[in-house]
Amino acid sequence: MSKRPPTSATAEASTEKTQCGVIMPIAAIDGCSAAHWADVLAIIQESLEDTVFQAELVSSSNDTAIIHKTIVKNLYSNEIVVCDVSARNPNVMLELGMRLAFNKPVVVIKDDATPYSFDTSPILHLEYPRDLRFPSVKDFKVKLKQKVIATHEAAKAPGYSFFLAEYTIYESASLPKEEVAPYDMVLKELAEVKKLVTSSKAAESSSETASDQSFEGRFYTFSVPDFESLDKVVSFCSGQNVLVLVDRLPSPNGPGEVRVKLTKDVPLVRIYAGVQKILRRKDGKGD
């Protein structure tokens, strides 16, 4: 009877092992003793015995380096990591957060007595019984082995992103800014006023002979800084027998806007001059 050739995973297992980091509680917590967590670590290691992976705590090291340095180094460099979030151990959650920030592949597991955490709940969790019942643990070991192999293979794909790709940061578009000297700005505003006056006079003079050039039915928009100015502008325009529409109320995020519907009987320059007079008084500039 011919011997079945080993799979790629078991073949490599006989030579060089790939480090699989393990993040998990190791001291007593949530009613579970240190011996309990040692049993869980043994189950993880047994799950990967006939694979290319060697499961070791991320705090494990052959040298005498500072333990925190060893943990961070392994969290970054281990090709695959298994994280047990059972009992919501603070150190475990911190190390899991670092692994996710590195955008490295991780398989998350937990016992059936631990509820899901909000921030990590979108990640698939493999579950095992806290009492470590043999039949359930046996099934868990098979699933864990399959998940570790599949996640490790998926991470080899170009552009792979385990966690961060699910979140996009949007930046709002910025408006262009132009810096001008104060006198340049005044001259620019005066030129705009002159243009409006000229346009208004031209529209009035031609309203009877060229209705398509008339301002009748058109809207002109004014910006108002606060509710007091808004009320005065609306009252003034209403007194001129023109339609006023409030498009936006003033707020801490920006000024309000009102639209005035012009007629051939009320020239634009009259409305513009009246509104500007209200706004100048509000700014304390007088007439």
C-alpha cells in the first residue's frame, strides 16, 4: 500500500516552522485560574501541530530583551496571530489593537462566557466552551486550524488589508482663499457696486422695449450675519413691495441668506442700497 504524500502544510512542518503569535490572558481573571489559560494555550498549540505554524505567546523570546519590546516586535513581525479575547483582559485588548493598527492578519477567538466587544465585534470570532469540554474543544481545534491556514493564505494576496480597509476617512473639500490688502478689497467692492448700479439703470431704461433684459422676476441674494439683521432686511424689502425668501437662517456655522425677487417698478439699486445701509449700521459703520 503506497504512502499518501504529505500535504504542503505537513511537508513544511517537518522542516521550518512559521511563527504564529498568541495573544491571550495568562494570569487568573474572571474566575479562571492561570492553569486554565495554560490549558487553552495547549489547545491552540495542539490545533496547529501538523501545520507549518508554531504557536507561541507574543511575549516569548529566546533572548533577554525587555518584554514590552518583544511583544511589540512579535505583534508586528509574526505572519499570523491568534488572539483570545476571553474575559476581556485589558492587556490582550491593547495588543489586539496594535496588531489591527499594523494591519496584520489575526484570528480572534473567545470562550462562550465572554460577550462580544463593540469595537471588535465586526471581526469573526471562533468560540470554544469555557469549561473546555472535550467534544466541543475537538471541533474547535479543527476550525481553528482551518481558519489560521486560510487567513495566512489570504494575507499573501497583493493589496491585502485585514481590518483598516473597511474604514475610509473622508476629508471635506477646502474652498480657495485669496489674500488681498484692505484697500484692494474696498476697491473691489466698489467696482461690484458700480457694476450693479450700471446694470440696474440699464435694465430700467430698457424694461419697456426689451423685456428679456429686465430684472423683473429675477432674484438677488443677500448674506445676513444674524437674526436681528435678517428681521430688518425682511421688513425693509417687504416695505418695498418685493417678495423676500429666507434660504438659510444665520448660525454659528455661517451667515444666513435671503433672496429678493425684483420687479420693474423697484430698481435693484434701491434694494441694494437699503440692505447695505442696514448691514453697515449693524457693523457700527453708520451711513
